[in-house]
Amino acid sequence: MSTEYKVQGDIAVITLNNPPVNGLGFTTRLGLTDGLSQANADSAVKAIVITGAGKAFSGGADIKEFGSPKAMQEPNLLSVILAVENSPKPVVAAIHTVCMGGGLELALGCHYRIAAPGCSVALPEVKLGLLPGAGGTQRLPRALGVEPALNMIVSGEPVKSEMLAMLPGQKLFDKMASSADSLLAEALAYAAEVAAVRPLPLVRNLPCKHPQGDAYFQFARNMVKGMSKNFPAPGKCVDAVEAAAKQKFEVGMATERELFINLMWTPESKALRHIFMAERAASKIPDVPADTPQRAINSVAVIGAGTMGGGISMNFLNAGVPVTMLEMKQEALDRGVATIRKNYEAQVKKGKLKQDKYEQRMSMLSTTLSYDDLKDADMVIEAVFEEIGVKEAVFKELDRVMKPGAILASNTSTLDVDKIASFTKRPQDVVGLHFFSPANVMKLLEVVRGAKTAKDVMATVMTVAKKIKKTAVVSGVCDGFIGNRMIEQYGRQGGFLLDEGCTPEQVDKAIEKFGFAMGPFRMGDLAGNDIGWAIRKRRYTEKPDMKYSKTADLLCEKGRFGQKTGAGWYDYVAGKRDAIPNAEVVKMIEEHRKVLGIAPRKISDEEIVQRLVYSLVNEAARILEDGIASKASDIDMVYLMGYGFPIYRGGPMNYADQVGLFNVVQSMKRFAQNPLDDSKFWQPAPLLAKLATEGKTFN
């Protein structure tokens, strides 16, 4: 059983014990109801205390049961809460550390609640595209007041127990404990104090009104609508809380249940739940056990003080890890340090960082012009120019100076990590850590595993990624790894669409309407069109049979490299990022079409979106076949965290699953008939074709 039952004096104590956050899985729910029955059957027991072992009261649903029938197996959470409410002996919830989701709903079903200070209290279901489904939308407004309860439910954000205890008229906490350490003793004393009180108080019987009534709920609905575009759950939370304020409790519960079940089936909720699980799965490497010994990373060196090197350094400074930054010239170091200072000072000015924290972080940054000063660092990350000769020189120096056991990481975005490792006598210590720009902001970190990278190195860097608040996804070695290998096909399709009749603005608007943060041409301008140009030049030699539109080359020949030159596919005004369509670029595309003898055609937004998105899906299927990614959900995380794929669609693989792989393949076959497109590329990858034929999904 994942609960413990003990009697202390005349008080029964039921302790949830399902690490790490005492999730309310089937065995925990069964243990709870069994404990209640045992306590009520024992004449010596006068009252009952429910608490949680370890570092949580309860974090809510057990993620191991997510989406499975076991989550609703009796006793389900609704039945458990009903059993608590119906207990003839008073039940006191002793709340500490974490009380979220179903854990808070359980506490609201208890007759009394005593909370330790510092406890994080939340109903976070909205973050999974849901609303609280076990009475949270009906009981919390009664216990806390309509407005603060609705704010908590719609945001899903945690609030500290002592803040909630200060709200006027709140009935959420009957008592605040002095500390977490004294919570149980104070809960036992409080349970003894209320043992004889009858009738037992129930949150469901508390009044629930808002003084402005309809006007308040209309205001709340308008506010939520403006903030939650593409996500239906926040609006439904308003509906559920309104039901609490206007309907009898049982009717409100039925309304909540109906809304909850309807949300469960929405593609947005499915996407958010998929992301929740995918993010956790990404940290697990199939052949690297969770108990793999790790190397201590107490200090880090960064090679390069440019935009990327400075951003990488900030990640570690933010996490309290000392950084030594190396450059070849003092001016470059000074510029890099000045940029880091400027970034931190902007945060201080906005109130996002305290002055003392800023000073503390800067005090952990040191600089050097000599590789010899890096010799004691536990890990070194190079962030130098993306050219194999430059990397070779750096890694030979690192091999010379770094202490045995130090991790040598490359921030390469496309180059062969195995080749980089071969420049050293310790390939087992070499790994790719591909940060995304700006490195101090973007959550994605591609961890590139070389053929000889040691398992303890992999285990260590995954832990380091978590420490610096990155979502790490493991990739094998190939040109472009996961993200850039896929984006190349996406960019090729963008080029073909221009050849066939689109403008850059039309393509960008179609994919942005689909939900991308920016379209392929705005993205190219941001990254620098010269980068794609350099890759294409390499491709023309390496893969002469691969088909490309030449329009982007013509753009680069005009020196229109994007935002950094003030001109790319669009024009840019200094200090602004607004993309302004350029008539000369459109004319250049039209003239190139004439040279090719192509008559432009009208292309629908639907075709634009399908060709761009399905190009990602088909290349991703090949990446899975090649073993570069171990699971489809990892690919989704790369595109959600690093490439602006719409969150509410759950990533390219999840989106393809939702559309139906049979339908995706049928579209690809149609694109393959287009003489101006690359028919060879549009042959469905064998894995995709197999799954479509068998009626299966990627995830």
C-alpha cells in the first residue's frame, strides 16, 4: 500500500506515501478509503488526520496513470473525497510543502485544514488543457472566495499558503501551523480539539456568490479570452466557477464533470498532456540507467565570448555555477562581459532580478586569454565559429590542458561530433551541447551523443541541463542533428512555394496563422540568410542530386542577409523587428520564375501549411529510422522548445498523429505528383508508410 496507518493516542493518522509527490494513484486511493474505514470502525479513535510523507502533502494525480482507465478505477478521486466528507468522525488535512491538483481537492473535501507556512497550493489542471475534475471549481470558490479562486484556477500558478491565509473571509485554512516540522503535532492537537464538534463542517455547504454577479463573470470571460487564444480550458474554468456561484452544489459538480470530460477530448488538451509526458520522457535515455554515477560539475569554462558564449555563460551563472570565459583578444572579452552586464542590468531595471543577485552572479564570472587557466574546470563548452578547422584547433588545445575526467562539449549546430571527438585522446569525454540562440532564453538543448561518448557523461549533462533549466533532448550524430536536419526540408519547401507562385509574405502568414511563432522567411532573416547560403553551397557539392530553389541564393547575392543587414526577404528599420514586404524582392522572385518558364498558380494556405509541416514529419520519420532520435516525442520537444511550433498542436509528430498518418501519406503522394517539387523526397519514409498502413501512430 502507498499509505501508512497509525493511531497516536485517540487520533488516527493516514499518511500518503507514494514518492515523489504522493500522487493519488489507485493504491493510494484504496489505502485512503481503507484507512478511513479502519478509523471509523475503531471506537478508540476520535478523529482522523490525513497528511503526506516526504516533501509533499500531495501533488495530485499519479502521472504513471495519466490517461489510463486506472485513473478512474474505483475508488476514483471523487469517491475518495465523498468518503472523507461522509466520515462520521472529523477528518483534518495536515498540508505541507506541495498541495496541488487532486491533492488540494482532497484537502477541500476534509472537514478541517491546517497548513504549514511555505506550502505551494495550486490547481494546475489548466496547464494540461483541463479544469479541476474532482470538485476543485466548486469547493475552492466557496472556501477562498470567487475571485481569488478563479484567478488560481485560470492561471494554474501556485500560491504560498501564508498568502492565502491572509485573504479576508477565507475558509480554506482553519489554522496555520508554526512550521512544517511542528505541523503533525499541531494537527493532532487540533484534531483532538474538534473531535467532539457536530455537525461536521463541509466546504460544499459554504455560500458562494460574487457581489457583481453576471457583470463579474462577463468581465472574467473577456479577460480570459484575450489571454488564452487557441486554448479552450481557461474559458471553461470561468463557466465552471460561474456554475459554483449560481447553481446548487450537486448541479455545479455535474456541470464541472461535463466540462472536464469535454475538455479531455479536445486536441489542445491532448497536445498539452502529450507535452507534459514528453518533457519527462526526454530526460530518460534508454541505455543509461537512472542510477548511473555522475561526474561533479562545480565549475565551467566557456570558449568564446560572443553572443552564444555569453548566453551559455549566463545559464550557469544563473544556476550558481562559476564560469571562466576565454577569448583570443582582450577587446572580445570586454565586449562579452559588457553584454552580460547589460542583459542583467535590464533584468534589474524591470524588477526581474535583485541588485544583490546581479552582483553575486557577476562575481562568479572570470575571464582569461590563456587555455592554461581552464585546467581545473569540470566542464568546458566551446562556442566558436562553425567551421571544422576552427573546432579542431580548439579541441586539441582542450585535450592538452583539461584535467582527466573533464567533460569537453561542443556547441556545434551541424558538424560531426565524432570527428570533433577524434581531435582528442579522450573521445569518451566529448559530447555535443547545441544551445539555441539566445542561449540564456531558449529552453531547448540538443545533447548530441557521439559514438564513444561515455554513459556517465550523458547522465551528467542531462542533470546539468535540468540545473540550468533547459529541456534536454538527446540526438545521435548526423548533419544538422534533429532540429536543423528537419528545418532544411522545411526551408526547401518554402523555396519551391516561391517558385510556384507564392510571395514570402503569403507563406509566412499561412504558417503563422497555423500557429508558428514565425514563418520560414522571417525566420531566415532572423537567423541570417548567409548561414543557409553556406549550407546550400556545401550541399551542391555533397548532394548534387538534391533539388533546391535558387531564389534564396539570388537574394544573398544581393547582400540581403536579413535583420543584421536591415534587408532580407523583408526590409527592417533600425531598432525594430517588424518585417516590411519589399517590392524588389517580389519582382526578383517573379523574374526568376520567368527564367525557369514557370507559370505562377494560386496556392492555398492549406497546401502551404501541409507542405511545410509534412516535410518536417517525413524527415523526422527518417530520423527515427536512423536512430538519431530514440522516440517521436523527443522530436516534438525539439520543435516546441526550439523552433516555435505551436504548443497547442503538441509538436509535428503529435500533430501528424492527430491528423491521421493515413491522411498525411495521402497528401504526400499528391505532392509527389507536382513536377516542380522534389518527388523523391515526398516518398513517405518507410516507418511512416508502415505506421499509416497499420493504422498506428508515432507516439
